[in-house]
Amino acid sequence: GEAVACALCPVCQLIALLRTVRPETVDRLADLAAAASTALRDLAAGLAAPTGPAESRDTDPGAGRTAYQQGRTRAVPIDVVDED
């Protein structure tokens, strides 16, 4: 007979899908996932990396504060009209 498999949980659904897909397709999807994770890692490293010379970062009183905390943002009122 056939083995009874769960058809509800996402893990079992993924396994069932991978059993029906050609191995070349799985290899390409794995390559795509690796490229996407590398791109996201590089993007995150670029956002986390400090910019400018180290001297100016150490003496900057606003270093490490958000734009809101530094006072570079302002509140903008939004008029809401109820259509009812």
C-alpha cells in the first residue's frame, strides 16, 4: 500500500511538491535562494556600516540617534473626512 502522509501542514506540502519537481528545478531554486540571501546580507551590512570618517562619528552629538530624535522631522496634520 501507500504511506499515509499529512496534507495539511506546510512542511509536508513542500515535501510533496519537491517530490514532483525535477531535480534541476530544485537546484536552480536553491541557487536563487543562496543569491537572495547573499544580496540581503550585503544590503544589511551596508545599512549597518557606519559612514564618514571615524573622527566625525565620535564627536558628532547626534551620532546613533534617529532623525526624529535629532529634530530633523516634523509632524504634518492630516485632515480626515468621514464619508458616512
